[in-house]
Amino acid sequence: MDIDKDRIKEIVGECVFMINEYHNDQSFISKEKVMSILDKILESNKVSVEFYIPLPNMKLPDLILRVDPRSKKLLLKSKFKKKVSELNHFARIL
């Protein structure tokens, strides 16, 4: 299976930037840390199913980013459905 790793890195990076700008939260996980987690996953070359990256912050402590490498799509999940639905609206554009 041919996975476009550069495109996946680009959309995850943009999603992290978008979440950080949307919440203006200083306790948000850094983009560099998320990208290092993503690099470890992608370097394993065993990625053919969706995987999850935790993105906790003060407003959404259980926020998780679901990445589907086949279709290059993102989905944010949390117990706070209303807050996450706004973020998912922006993530679908990526």
C-alpha cells in the first residue's frame, strides 16, 4: 500500500495549528511533540489502518485526533460533542 506520508504530516500539522489558534490555549500540546509522535508511527511502515494521537488541553482534556492514512482524513473525538463538532468542521476542510 502506498501511503503519502508528506500529505499526512501536512494535514496533521495544519490541524494542530488550527486547534491551537482556535482555543488560544497555552497548555496545548506542542506541534513539535505531535509531529514526533506522528513520525514514529509513520516510520514503522506498518500503517494501513487508522491511528490515534492524543491532543489534550485545558478545555478538552480527552481530545483525540484520529488519522486515516488511506483516505488522508482526520476526525477529532471527545466527550464534549458540541465543542468538537466545531473543530471537526474545520478539520474536514483539510
